[in-house]
Amino acid sequence: MAASVKDVAAYAGVSEGTVSNTLNRPSVVRPATREKVLRAIEALGFVPDESARALRVGRSRVVGFVADDVSNPFYSDVARGAENVAYPNGTMVMICNSDGDTAREAVILERLVGQRVQGLLITPLTDDDGPLDRIAAAGTAVVVIGRRSRSGQHCSVHSDDRHGGRLAVEHLWQQGHRRLAFVGPQFHERLSGVQEFLAEQGADPDELLVLPARHADPLGGRSAGDTIAAQSPRRRVTAVLCGNDVLAIGVLQAMTHHGLRVPDDVAIVGYDDIDAAAGAAVPLTSIRQPRQLIGATAAEMLLEEITPGSGHVHRDHVFEPELVTRRSSAKRRPVRR
């Protein structure tokens, strides 16, 4: 017969309540006592029945994290930050991939709520908070990552992307670039920052070449890079701003494939400063976001919201992005004739 909580308590010489706290709220148990309980659990081969617990208390010990592209290292870093907070509090993070598909996102949300998760962290695919509002109204806490909560009914954590876009384009402008492209218009706050800066410089906003990227991944970047490489050399853009680093890596790959030099022919600036940016064939200039800190902050907000008596108030936490310059945007060397 499988060991029970009562068996573990008797083996460890503690109360059943202490065993329960060790499993569910380890931070409230003294380390020495917690160690005794854990040794008893190991000795008896005790396995908690999570489904029974969820039925009893109405919630699992799982937080759902819905990201739009889990292949992007930015989201794995955000997830790590969230897990660093959740794990010591007895909670696991379940990562789900919406893959840029709003219908898929809706199904994932429905299933996570059906699994009675403690709460949800999400990088929403649209600006419509309606579905999230309905989930919260039904009793599941939601924290929005990557943008402000439009309805104000949820906490949110993000960087000031408009300012980040300005940092990127100002850097290129100071390097002398005037023919510019932006890849990934779905990053509209970052694009807006670029457009605002150009307008302040008296530049014609229509001269900014905005290139679509159906998916914000290296393939989307390569497609945009092919378009740039096909331009007439006399009219080709001299610098490319990308909505994220994986797009920038794709653009860099396309430039290399077409024999264009980075940064001498085309400079590139990414966004997020994932680890791969510094390790690219031409190290990428990027706008840095505190990726793990974003995840940790979101998890802290969520755990606070679901903790009874915490006095939680919804808030919008905004991080300041930072320009990190590398070789991909270095000042162009004059061409020798």
C-alpha cells in the first residue's frame, strides 16, 4: 500500500500539518524539520497526489506561462526568472507555446484554466484584454508580460519599448545612417519609438522601409534580408532595426549569404540582447531587456495576488531598456577607391 501523509508524519515524528506545510509552503517550516520530513518522504517512497490536492483546495500548484514563441531564447530566460521565484514557493511553471496563433492561444488558456492552475503569465498576441478579463473575473489571476494591461484589470511587466526603439534609431542616426529599415511591425511600440524620433529629426516617415515578418524568427529575418539585398546598391538601406534579436540574426544570415558586409554595407540593431546576440558571427548591437528579472517580477506579482491577505493592488512595472553596442552597428569605414 502506498505511503500516506499520516505515515510520513509518524516516521518523521511531526504532525500531519507539518508534512502538509513542507509540501505546500516549505518556507514556513524550519530547515531542520523540513529536512526530517523530506528524509521520511524519501525513505517511504511517498508521492503526493496532486490531483486529489487540487480537488481539495480548488487549485493546483502550477502557474501557466503562455509565450508566443518558446523557440526564442528571450522567453526561456523569462521563464527561468519566473521559475526562480515560483520553485521556492512550492509552485511549478508550465510553459505553453501559442506559436503566434490566436486560436491556439485561446485553447491553451481554456485548458490551463480547466487544469485549475494557480495563475497565468502571458505574452498576449493581441491588445484585446477581454479574454484575460473574463479569466480573471472567474477567479484565475493573470499577469501580462511584454505590454501594459489595457483594461487595468491585471498586473503587467514590460520594458519601455517606445524608448527602446528611440535608443536604437538614435544610435544609428548618430552613426550617419539615413536610409533605414524596420523589420517586424508587430512590435508596434518599438516601431513607434523609431518613427517618433525620425519625425523629430524632420525626416519623412514614409522613407522608413517597414518590412513584415510573419513570424518573428530567423526565417522571417532572412526573408526581410533577402528583400534588402535585392535593392539597388544606390538606394539600398544602410541600416536595419529589428523587432527582436532572432529577426536580427536572420537578417545577418541573409547579408552574409548575399555577400553584403555588416556593418560596412548594412548595419544591424536587434532587440532583447539574448545571449546569442553577443555570440553572432558579427556580434549584434541590441537593446537589452532584463529578461530573467521580467519573469521574476511577474511571478512575484502573481504569487502576491493569489496569497490571501496580501493586500495586493494591480500595478504596471516598467523596466528601462539599455543600448548595448557591438560590431554590427560600428561606424562604417570609408570605401577605398
